[in-house]
Amino acid sequence: MANERSKDKSHEVVEKLGIGFNKLNNKFVNLLEENQKIKQQYKNHEEKIQEILRTNSELNEKNKEFLRTISELNEKHQEILRTNSNLIEENKEFSRINSELKSQLQEKDIQFEKLQQHTSNLEKQRNEESQQIQQLEMMKETLEKNLEVLKLDEIDENIIKALKENNEDFSSNFFNKGLEKDTEKPDIRVVVGLDFGVKYSGFAYSYVAVPNIYSNDTWNGEFGHLKTNTVLQYDDEYNNVLLWGAPALAKKPNRRTKSQNNERNNPVELFALYLSSLDESSKPKLPVDYKKAITDYLREIGKVIKETVVMRWPRVDYFKNTLLVITVPAEFSEKSKIIMRTCAYNASLIKEEYSTNLQIITEPEASVMYCMKNRENQVFAQSNTNIMIVDCGDDIVNLTTHNFINNHFGEITNKAKDSCGSSFINAEFIKYLRKRLGDKPMNLLRDNNYGQMQYLIQHFCKHCKTPFTGDNSDLIYELDIEHTTPVLLQYIANGKIRNTLEEDDWIIKIDFKTMKSIFDPVIQKILHLIKAQLNNTHETCSAMFLVGSLSESKYLQKRIKEEFNHQVNNISVPAQPIAAVSRGAVIYGLESINSNGTNNLENKDSVIPSRVLKFTYGIGLCLDWKEGVDPPSRKTSNGKVFKFSPLVRRGAVVEVDQVFSSSNHRPSLPDQIAMNFKLYRTSEYNAEYCDEPGMELLGELYIDLPDVHLGCDRVVTLGLSFDQTVISVFAIYEVTGKKYIIKLLCSEY
């Protein structure tokens, strides 16, 4: 029994060992299979590694070949650079020698011309003084003879008044003739166009001999902007300028503290509005006189102009060799232009002895010249074409329609304008923030931290307004208040608005729909303005040019093209539209030099526009008073009446130097030895008398009448012509052909 039990146990142990062995065997088999798989995977990886190594080897070979090629090219490049350097040095030396020789020759020529001119001037001055004395004596004799012939026992008040006017105008006439004396011929080598704007200003420049136009894009060390703000920052006493341009307006916030107050006076801006026709109530209150502000600003920007001219052309005498063309809005009066000229003189932009080196033109004139000169299409190929200029400025949008005939522009409709420029989109943005944040925080920001508010607007313009095209419907502009205007955090009171902003990490998200709502009120005004101008033209408009800061907006361009491409075949934006006015002013200056023959330049492709006269111009005639025709109140004691005789009427399109004349003027007395002609202008189309309201006396021209033996058969022809800023009045004594002329400075025609 014991053996059987022992056998059973042994059998059981063996059985268990067999089972264990089988399990181990199975595990071993599994391990072998797993090992085979691993070996296969390793083999596969090894093959891939070998393939990668082969590829790397090939790439290394190619890279070595590439490096060898680069090295060879570098050697060739270095050789070229060395050759160029030698050529440049040789060219510089040649240019230097040539420049010195040319300068020496020019200086000798100038000295010789000055000597000749001085001699000629002395001779002319002596002759003119002699003529003046003779004319005064002749006038005295004529008056005495006239009084004797008329047998007047007493002179009424009208004649006394006329004689006083004659005496004053006679003196004025000789003053004007003195201005006309031949002086040293202007030696203009550089033209600068200064766009003096209400909110932004900029300038462009060109060398006359090589007329490539450059726009200044460096302001107070900042690069890339074609304009800077028309803003000044004064000291506490408002005597000295601390900052000007963009630094005087916008102040980048300091993120280290959220509690900030203005540390300086508010900037002085919008002072140019005092030259406009706005009501006094609409002009900003200034802590300084507006003339001082204009002068101070012109002085600061003038420093940049002078430095730029001298740096680029060291041999140029800025005051002597530079023609400065300043642009002003079209609505500026003649008085405002005189103030502008005076401020430029006080700002040392010009000197008195070179006063003719300053010209003032309107912004529309400059814009149209820029668009015409930079045409890139065939729209001007037709001989008679109507062109519209849409100047989308910072505040005002100005529209002018011009007729293009034989390479000249002439305005054919009245100007149209509206306050819907770029700054009004900024105002819509602030209006939106008022809705989101409340009026009180925005008022506190404006009143206490004006610089930060302007920085906020600039941030919006750069990151949202400028990129907005109207097509990017997925646009999201994230305005980080804590980053752009941290001071707002203390101005927003506790409540729902503050809690919402804190949850959003003080970020306001402006989506596509909101951006359209900011743009559209302004865009819609511009579209209405253009539509009205097209309707007023009554003729087909062949092309439309968009200029000004807002014209760079892709969204505005898109809306205008969608609205008017069925009416206008060509709608385009010229290169650098924001600098169109300053660059157009340079073109104006260059063309003015060409048209006057100065510097012996050829007059190629002149683009000086024709003008539409705003006034009627004519002379006064002393005629017999006619009963039933002339009012009794205008009858003089000797039965005469002073009537207005027009030479050219308001609305006429005139070219530069086009002459308007009238002939067959004769002396009223056979022994008369002098005649005088008074030039008047009036805004009326059909004026009759010289003393009507609005009649303006511009000047008076005296001529002497020898050959008394011819009696009343001595014929005189009178005429006038319009230059860029001058009206020339002339009289020709037909008996001898002698010509008398005066020139009147008058930039508004």
C-alpha cells in the first residue's frame, strides 16, 4: 500500500513537472518567435538605416559640390566687387574734378552776369527815374490844361476824390513797376513741395537738372511715414517748442503703472483752420496766437527741409537755389495766402532778397498735376477727356472735375467737398468704444491722457483700419486695453462692464461686421459726394483718380469701383497717393521753371493746368453820361460816368500766358500827353460801373503819349495775361510800338 501511494505521488509529481515543462517549453517557443520578429524588425531597421546613410552620403556629396560652386561664385563676386570699387573710386574722382571745374565755370559766369546785370540795372534805373520825372511833369501840365479847357470854376467832391485816387494809384503804379525791374536771374537748382495740412504735413523734393522726385519719409528719427502730424508741444509758458509732429501728439503708455496723468500741456493742433473760412465758433481755442503756431511749425519742418537739401546736394545754397512751393486748401482766401507767405518768411523758410523763390498753390492743383504726370494708362490718349480727382484727405474730401485737352487740364465744374475724410473713421472707432466702455471713461481719457488716446487711435489705424479690405470676413481685431491704454483700467468703474472685460483679459474683439459699421457711415458720404459730382458734370467722366490718405484703403477703393465702374471706365490710385499733393507741388515747380525758360530747361510735356476764372477782369473808362441809360447818381459835374469795360469774364478757361486785349483806346483830348488805365475785378459776370459793390481795384498803369501833333489818332492797345501767380497788365503805344507793363501778385484768379 505504501508503495502504491508512493508511486501515485511520483506519478503526480512527474505529471506536474510535465505540465510545468510544457508551459516553459511554450514560453520558450513564444520567446523564440518573438526573438525572430525582433530580429526581422532589426533587419528592416538596419536596411532603412543603410538606405538613409546612402542617401546622406549622396546629399553630402551634392552639398560639397554646391559649396564648391558657392565658393567659386563668391570668388567671382569678390572680383566683381573689387572691380566695381575701383570703377566707383575712379568715377568719384572724375565726378569731383568735373564738379569742381563746372562749379568754377558757373561761379565765373555768375560773377560776369552779375556785373553785366548790375551795369544794366543802373542804366535802367537812371532811365526810369528820368521817365518818372518827365511823366510827373506831363501829368501836371495835362491836369492844368484839362482844367483850363474845361473852364471849371470849382471842382466838385467826386473829381477831388478821383484826383486823390489817381495820385495814390500813381505812386502804387511806380512801386509795381519797380518790382518789375530786371533783377538777378533766379538760379533754381532744387524744387521742394511742402504740403502744409490741417492734421498732417509732408514734403517732397527734386533736383532740377535730374528731375527725380523723392518724398521725405524720416521724421524725428522714425522711418517709413510720408507725413507727420501738424502738431506742436510747447513748454509751460507756451514760448518754446519742445516737440513737434507725431511725438507731440501720441504718447506711448507706460505699462508699469496704470495710474497716469498728463505730465505736460496738451498739444497745440488744428491751428491751420484759422486760415480757413470757418466761423470763429468752429475754430479750436488755442493757448497761443495761430500765426505764432504756424510760424513755429514751419520753422521746425523747415529745419528738416534744409537739412535734407544740404545733405543731398552740399553745393546748393538753400535760400538762393531752392524754389519752395507750399500747398494750401482751395478755399484759402488771398489774405490767408499772404499770412502763409509771411509766416514762411518769419520761419526762415525764405529770405526777403529771394522772395520770388516761394510760390503758393492749391491742393487740388497739385493733385491734378501729380495724377496727370503719373498716368499709366491710355485714358489721356484722347484729345478731349473729362477726369475726376477724388482727394480723400484726413478731414475733407475734395472733388474736382477737369477737362483734358492737348496735354492741359482745365476745371469744368465747381469744386465739391464734404467733411468725411480719414479722421472721421477714427471718430467712429471712438464712438464704438464709448458704446462698449461708456462715455465717462472715454471723456476722462480724452481730458487727462490725450496722448494715450491718440496712441490708441494710431494702434487702431495700423492694425485694423489700414488692413481692412471688406473681403476678409473672418477678421478679428483684438484690442488689448491693458497694452494700448492701461490708464483706462482705473477709469472703468466696477460693474457689469468691468467684470466682462476682466473675464476677457481686458481684450475687446472687433469683428468684420463691427468694422463695416465703423467704416460705412464715412464711406457712404464719399459715395454720395462722388455721385452728385458726376451728375453735375453732365458729361461722360473717362477716369477717376483717388488720392489722399484715405484713398489707400482697399475697402474704399472696392466700394467706389463697385458703385461707379458702370459710369467711369477707369478708376485708379496712383503710386504714393498720400504724397500726391507734395509731389504734385514739385511737378508744378519744375513745370513753372520749364515754362518760364529758367535754367535753359526744355519744356517737355508741360502739365501746368489751365484755369477757370473766378472773377471778371476789366478796365475803367470815363465815358459820356447818357440820360435814361446811366443812373443820375453816377453822373459827374462835367457830364461823365466811370464805366467798367470787361476784358475777360468769370468762368472763362484760360491757359498760362494767354493774352486778353482790347484795342483802339485813344486820348480824349488832342493835346493829351498821358493816359492811365485802372484794372478792376469783380465776381459779377455783367458788372457795369466801377463803383459797384464787390468791385476791386487791382492796380493802375500809366503811359506817356508823345506825338501831340497827331491829336486823338494815337491808338493804344491794352491787355492782360495770367501767369502762375502773377497778372501781367500791358499797354502798347501803337505809334511807336513802345510797351508798358506792370505785374500784380495775385494767386487767386
